[in-house]
Amino acid sequence: MFENQLGEFIREKRIELGFSVREIAEKAEISFSQWSKLERGKVKDPSDETLNKVAYALNVDKDRIYTLAGRIPPDLGDITQLVAVSEEDNFYEHLTRLIDRSMVVSEESNTYLAHSSLLEQFAEVAATSDETKELSADEILFIAKELESAFKLSVKRLKSRKSNN
């Protein structure tokens, strides 16, 4: 899974809404540096309070923000709630509701990924590799550009082979 889906999403949404980092941080009632770190993927496990503030500031569904952060939204409930419900008659109804809601959130995340540029997707792959943990952001971007070039060249070669056959 991509490591900085949340950061990329909130950055793009902030820009789409026309806010500077300072303005959106103020609206979210979090510090400028905290927002900046979120956008850059430097906050590995943001608190529920922070995620709720981000959702509010961007006027985005909380479930989407939690999912992009790699978390299950707290109001979906946990397994202990599911087990407690299992003793009641509406277990399957409750389970169906949870699954349906999870699928909607998952589809929204996939839609976001589909709109990410090829370079952004390669950068996420490079950033999550064990071999690149010690590299700077610029070095990871360099690797992503190399991956993108190699990918495009390979596609071009395959298309050329198909047209020659």
C-alpha cells in the first residue's frame, strides 16, 4: 500500500480549494508545521483528533481521510462490537452494513490512486522500499523518474514490436 496517500490527497485538495498551508492549518486548528508534515508523509500515525480536523478543514468525509491514512474509521466499530452484535438477531444486517461502507471507502481510495500521476505512483513505490529508507526525498524522486522513464521506454518498445508483427 502506498505510504503517503493521505499527504498527497490533502495537498491536492488544499490546492484545489485555494488555501495556503498556513490558511488551511489555521482552519483545521493545527499548527502549520503539523499540516506540512502531514502533506509530506512525515507523520506516520496521526491521531483521530488530527484526522477529524483535516476532514473538517477540507470539507471531506472523515471515512475517506481515515482510509487514506491506512486506518479504520472509529465509527465503523471494532470486532468486539461485532461479536456483541452476533448474539443478536441482526448480526448479518450489521455485518452487511459494515462491509458495504468499507467497500465505498475503498472505491474512493482507488479512484484517488487512479488519478495520481505515474511519477507520483512510482515515487510512492520507491519511498516504501526497504532499500530506500536512508535516501532523501530528492533521491527518491530521482529513482521515481528513472522508473517512469524505464516504464515508458518498455511500453514504447512493446508497442513497436506489436506493430512490426
